[in-house]
Amino acid sequence: MSDLTALTIAEARDKLSKKETSATELTNAYLAAIETANPVINAYVKVTADKARSMAKLSDEKIAKGEAGPLEGIPLGIKDLFATEGVHTQAASHILDGFEPRYESTVTANLFADGAVMLGKLNMDEFAMGSSNETSYYGPVKNPWRKKGSNMDLVPGGSSGGSAASVAAQLCAGATATDTGGSIRQPAALTGTVGIKPTYGRCSRWGIVAFASSLDQAGPIARDVRDAAILLKSMASVDPKDTTSVDREVPDYEAAVGRSVKGLKIGIPKEYRMDGMPAEIETLWQKGIAWLKDAGAEIVDVSLPHTKYALPAYYIVAPAEASSNLARYDGVRYGLRVSGKDIAEMYEKTRAEGFGREVKRRIMIGTYVLSAGYYDAYYLQAQKVRTLIKRDFETVYADGIDALLTPATPSAAFGIGDQDMAADPVKMYLNDVFTVTVNMAGLPGIAVPAGLDDGGLPLGLQLIGRPFDEETLFSLGSVIEKAAGRFTPAKWW
Amino acid sequence: MSVDSATVRRVAKLARIAVNDEDVTAMEAELNVILGFVEQLSEVDVTGVEPMTSVIPMAMKKREDQVTDGEKAEDVVANAPASEDHFFMVPKVVE
């Protein structure tokens, strides 16, 4: 059984087409693995075993008839942020208590149309707000990785912590995730998995619970670069239901995996060399540079002067958009309702009880920066700085740079309940310092595992591409993967 | 810029989140840490810079002015905490 869950999507696809296994066998293997592991890892907030088995049965019938789709019979985990028809969709929040949408998100509909099987809904930071998966109403997810000789529980990163942990612990073949400031790439880096945030507009946002609409993008977390490419091909589409979905054909990303990177110009932005950055991160970055150079890429030092302003600008823009998006949770149309003496008190009590602390904090910040008298000083200023951040990237790309190489995170996974992070929200926010620039500029970014730190925990490198040039990221990512190897945690659960 | 407890209460009211004294004290401190962090944006010279409106330059999508959806009252109220005859039920708002 466990051999089946160790297969990558590409390997499982191969075995399914050769009839060496069936979608039902594969699905049952994952359901068994989840049953053992989930009480410990807490990656799933809802396991849809019956639905998974019936979807797998349908897949087996299609395979038998020779009508298999590109993801036929592949068992996936779905982040709780994606609307799934008739199935638990709560953004890991109490305020969406009992919500089961009557519609399917475009991304999940695309995956299921291609034959994928849904194993269940994955844990995450509440409304995707967090970098450790500790803000979930359903409790934290445990990272399948532990430090050598330690039994301390570590965070899997966030907000897609359930997605990353379930992929790393082999509790699904691949997972959907979303990224507003680093929520795909940071957890991927902290769990030794591959995560790609595509260009803004590549995946439809229709049916994804909104956090910050100008920054949110869906993408996959997978075991390796090829699997990420396979999943993105199915997730991405042109969708008339999302006005920001870009009218552009989805390329065959898998064909880019293993393609030569000879002659590509890779920029190394000096601003990503931060004060106090662990030496291990710097060493890893240098290794990445050497690997790409060995593969024939040309390394160029570049400057992105407004980098340090991306995180503060993000913490104005994202909460502002969130405060507006989350105004809809009022106890009237769906989810939790807490009664009050009048409608205003009902709203206030419902929102006080339904939202967790981090979500309230961001709604408060967002409401404040958008309030009369502060809009220009905060929001408008932040949006102007955002223009400058994007211009930095445009300048280096205009100079002929094909992609940029940076560290993915400033550190390896940290402990659940870390006191420093709990005491200072900004410390937690700094986890996204290398990833948030990419969202602010709408660019694609991929995190690829590149090595282990001294304690044996995975570390990742990030590649940032030109708009809609995910293919180059898959090519470069596969070079790093080939040189670094793949990383799987030792099973302790 | 920083916020005091009166501002925290006013913002909580705007955001429709009930807060008690303990919440206000905690939020005041947390919000000031965050506002202190974002303060550095004021040092950036943005003279002549247009604020970002769209990260990907694209024309506004339009569709045919046709009815393409609807007749789904049952679906619309399916998740409501309280509904009757396809209406959302709320506490009395007019005396």
C-alpha cells in the first residue's frame, strides 16, 4: 500500500495507463495513509472518503474505456479556500461554520474534469492569513519534518500549511494551494516540496474565498517540478467568470521540464542579501547559482532597489482589500450567526466570535488605512510604492534578464507556538520577505527544495519569472532539483 | 502615526467587530507595532508615480448583455442561518 503513496503523479499516471494499478487502489492507499497520519499531522480538516472512492471508480471506468483525462485517477488534496460543491468550504474559519457551497470553483472544476480524485479539504491559516498554519480554527498543522534528534513539533509554514504537509507526508499525490504573499512558496520551502505561484490572472479566482483580490493566485504544491507542471496545466484556464483571468492559451508546462537553460540570463538581486540572514541560506543561494551556471546559464548581478518596501506596502494593501472582502461575513447569508438585540449587534457579535485574532487584526488595519483622512497617507502611498516595485522588475527584464534566483525563506521551519513570533506580529510577517515582492508585481514564482540545513530541515530556493513565463521557471527549477535531489521526511507519525 | 484606544474603538465599530476593554488594549498595542513597521513607506519619493491599479495590463473584459444565470433562489438561501420563502431572515431593523 505505502508504495502507491510514494509515487509521483507522473509515475502514478504511468502505472494507471499500463493498468499496473487502479484509481481505486491508489485512492484507498491514500485514505489509509490519511487515517493513520491525520490525527497527528492535522493536514485535513475534512476527509471525503466516499466521494473519493466514487470518483476513483468513475476514473477506473474511464481508463477501461480509453477515455482517461490527463489527471485521471490522481488523488489530490484541496485547500479549504476552494469552493467545492456540497463539501465543507470554510477557509479554516469559524465564521463559515457549516458552509457547503452550491457551486464548484473553476480551478477544482478544471482538475475534476481532467480526472482528478478529491481526497478531502486541507487545513490552512484562517482566510489564508498567516505564515505558520497556526491561525486555523482547526488547530495547527504539524510539519512532517523534525530536526535531527528532536521531537519538537514544527510548523509547515502557511497559509497553505495543510497542502504542503499533506504532500510532504504523502497524504495526497498533489494539492491545490493559494498564494497572496508567499502562501504557496513559503510552506513548500519549509516542507521540501515544490510550489509555484503563477502569474496573476493565470488561474481563475472564481470560487476561491477572497482574501486580497489584487494579490491572490492559485497554484499547486507537489512532490517534484514535473508534478507541479502537470497540475498547473490543469488548474490554469481562461475563465469568463473572472474578469482578471487573462485571455491566453495555457502552454504545455510539462514539456518545459528538463529543457535546456543554456544561455538564459539569471539575475541575482543584491537586495535579497539581508542583514542577519543565516549563513546556511547564503550558502544554499551560492550553490543554486553554481548549479545554474553549470547548466549553462549566465549569472548577472542585478538590483531591485525598492525590495525592502514590498513587505510594508503589502501590509497596507492586503489588509485594506481583506477588510473590504471580509465585510460579507455578517451572519445573514451563510455561516455563523450570533444573535444580538438588533441587527447591528448581531453583526458585531457574529464577527467578534467568528473571526480569529489575526483576521480581526488585519480587518482592523485595513479599515483604519482606508478610513477618512488616512487613505492618501497609507493606501495611496502603498499603491504608488507598488508601482515602483513592479518597475524594478520591469527594468531588469528589459535589460535581458530571463529570471531571478533568490532564497525562498529567511529560515527553515520554526516551532509551533514560537514565543518571539507570537509576541510580535511583524516577526511572523517577515517570513514572507522574499516572496511578497512577487505578488506585489503579479509575477510567477516557484520554490524548489535545494538542500537541508545543519539540523536536517529542508530549505528552498525561489525563481522569479517574467509575466506568463512559467515555462522558464519549470526548466530552471528542474535543473536545481536534478542537482539537489529530492527530500522526503523520515516517518515518525 | 499611531492609534489610541478611542481610535481602536471607532475602527472596530466601522469594521462591525464587538470589542471589550481587554481586546482594545491588545489591539492598540498590535496595531501600533504594525503601523510603526509600515511607517517606512513615507520615506519613498513617489513624485509623479501613478498608483498601481492592475498588475497585468489588460482591457476590461465585457460580456454580452444577456441573462445567463438565475432562478436559483433555493441555492442562494441554502446556507443561510435563517430563511423563509427564499428570503434571508434578520432581526427587525425598522421599529
